[in-house]
Amino acid sequence: ELARLNKEIQRLQGEVQRVGGKLSNPAFVDKAPPAVIDKERAKLAEAEQARAKLVEQRARIASL
């Protein structure tokens, strides 16, 4: 279970970095329609929340 959680946390970390990189790119933010930017921000927030939950689960399981 810990291995599965670690793998999923790594996937989400990559997603956070990818979307965060897009949103920190001024060229993307300037050219993209507001709806696309809002969608990317929502994806970033969702990935960060999911990652935080999995990190918490991993800590709980590791302490057993």
C-alpha cells in the first residue's frame, strides 16, 4: 500500500509541477483565454489537495 501511495504521490507531484509551470509562464497566461486559465488553476488546486490527502494517508499507514 505504501508503494502504491508513493507512486500516486509522485504522479500528482508531477502534475502540480506541470500545471504550476504553465501558470507561471507569462506567455501562456497572457495568451490563454480566461476560461482555460481558470480550468488550469482548478486542476492545480485539485492535484495539490489530492497529494496532501495521500501524504496524510501514507503517514498514517507508516505509523501503524
